[in-house]
Amino acid sequence: MNTLIQSLLAERDKNVNWHPYTQMKTAGDAIPIVRGKGVYLFDDDGKKYIDAVSSWWVTLHGHAHPYIAERVYQQLTTLEQVIFAGFTHEPAVQLSENLLNLLPKNQKKVFYSDNGSTAVEAALKMCIQYAYNSGKEKTKILAFKNAYHGDTFGAMSVSGRSVWTKPFGSMLFEVVFIDTPNAENLESLKIQISEIAEETACFIYEPLVQGAAGMLIYEAEHLDELMKFCRSKEILMIQDEVFTGFGRTGKLFAANHLAEIPDIMCFSKGLTGGTMPMGITTCSQEIFNAFLSDDKYKTLFHGHSFTANPLACTAALASMELLLQEETLAAIDRISRQHSDFTDILEQHPNVENVRQTGTILAFELKTDQHTSYFNEVGKVLYDEFLQRGIIMRPLGNVMYLVPPYCITAEELDFTYRNILEVLDTFKNQVHFPIHAAGQE
């Protein structure tokens, strides 16, 4: 398409659409994307972009993957949707069986929803009602500072308080927030938890990586110790693997880095390979059993119109098959090693600080005169600069990160690295933004 048609589509979009996490008054025109192939997205003017952030961390195997597309097409011609209350179907049963075979052995049941936030909502309700059904008064919830678990009200409540949640502050339920664990604070965290243990229904956490907070990484051994302590205090644990699941940390799940196991797990994002919305909440048999009763009021009264949608289940099955192929596992390992090598280079750059990496996730901070924050003004400058270079990066303020699809080649990743270094050199000694009232989140 020519530039005129592209601008018309952008204008039509502006007339009717409200985009997420976007200040619509000051945002530029949205870029019309007409197709995707592998690691690339193509706009209506023919320009191609490396999708270095997997379209908000969801696209595992690249865009328009032919195997997933064919599987979904075949399912579409057979069964596209059926109510999941009182009915079932092969894709849902097969997906549950396949996923549970990969998870910690205590995970026995699968509850379907339609995104990461709703997977978290279901998990929270399971924990609160587990205590209620068991005749216990346990309503407190424990979570990490800087957490992000979604944008619905329950998910917002267990996420770190910030300017994002401030308009709804009085409407969010009480949560006890603690620091992520390290060697220095573990004992004090245990004391803090002990004081509220009898009232605490659950502990929800992002394992190893706090994504939206700026790809903040902490050690598995310290989380293991905290989980072990929570287990001793009979506090249920919700492991939010919406981001970390399906290979992002270098292993299939963050759970594979841990010795301790959670009671509940949440999944979305890469679950369907980024092709369709779907959320999953898995739980132990013990939690499920607390809802089994002749008393109908002990039912989990939670559901969604598109629960276990056959098309989304089929996409997830196809994505999981691709994920388990030797070729994909080798690609995850190769990306992880390339990231590690590039980390060594970044650590020597004078304009960079706080480099961190685990698996296919790499993040670092550009030094500026502002605090490290989602609202650091350099983020927009960096975003635009990389778009000009044909790379989609979505900096969290001055925090830059890479979460590429597993299909990215070594050459495409090296191209991205080279451009990062060129941008860093361009910005060297030139990034001087005054500190504004927004400050740090």
C-alpha cells in the first residue's frame, strides 16, 4: 500500500480506537501492520520490523506460523465454540493433559479463562474460597512490592501500588506487600510473615522476574526459601507464570528453576504461541477437593463465555508441540547464550547500568538525569529511534529489554545488538532530561 492509504488507515484508527497504555492526546499515529512472518511485522508501506518484544511477550514461534494456522483452521471447520459448563471437547481435555504432564506433579486440575488477569482473578478466588469452604478466617494476601499481575480489580489489588492504580486506590482490597527476597532480608521477611500467617490465605508472586516493573530479576534459591517457609505456615502459594512460562527463563517454566512447588499456577501470554487470547489456572488436588461438596454453595462460581474455547485450545496444543521440539529448545538455549555474551558487552558500556538477564529475557537501564521509571522521558525517544531502524522495542521508560520470539536467527539477534550499541553510542553524553514531578513509580 502507498503512504496515502497508510495515513488514511492511521487517521481512521484515531477516529474510532482507544489504545492500551497510551495517552491518546499526545501519542503519534498508530503504525498500520498488514501482515507478519516469523520475527518480522510489515506495515502498509512495506517496511519490515523485527518484533524484539514478541508483541508484548506473547509470540513464541513468530508471526503467522503455518503449523498453528493450519491446526486452528482445521478446528474452525469442526467446532469453533461450545459452552464449557456441562460440556467438554477433545482440545480442552488434551491441552489439560499435556500441560499437567509438564508442570510440578502436584498440579492436578485446570481451570480455563481468557487472559492473564482473569487467570489471576480465578487463582485469588480459589484461595479465598478454599479457606472459606474449610471454615477458616483467612483473608489476607501477601504479594511482592513492584508486582504486576494484571489490570482487573483483583489483579490490580495484588499489584504494586503506583500511579497506574492511584485512581482506584480506595477500591482495592488490602494486601501485605513485602520485598523480593535476598540473602540479607530473608530472615526479616520470615518474621514479617509470621506475624500475619494465621490470617493469610495466600502468597502471590512472579517467579524470578518482575516483568512490568522493569524486568527486575531475583534469585531462585531465595524464592525457594521463602516458599518453604510459607508452606510451613500453611499459606497457599500462587505462582504467576503468565510471563515466565513456556521457555522465557531458559527452562520450560520458572518452576523448573525451583525445588519448592506452588499450590496454584497461572498462565497466559505465550500459552497459545501469541495467536489467541487464553488464560489457565492450575491447582493441586487438595485445593480442588475443598470445593467438592453436596453443598452447592461451595461451588467455585466463576466462569467466562469463552472458557476453554476450542480454537484457543487447539492453538495452545500446536504451540506446545512446537515448543517441545528439539529445534525450539536449542533456539531457546542459543538465544540465552547470545544474550549472556551481549550482557558482558553491555556491562562495559559507560551509558548503561543494572544489566540483568535470565534465559531469553535481557534488560538494562540507560543512564539519564531522571530516575529509573516507566515515565522517564527517554523511553519515547528510544522507541522512535528503534522504529526508524526497523526494530520494535518498547522501553519501560529508560529500561530497555529484549524478549524475542524463539524463531529469531543468530544474525537477526546480532543485528538487533549492533543497533542497540549504535543507539547507546549516539546517546552517550547527550541524554540530559530534567527530573519531572512524576519522578519514580
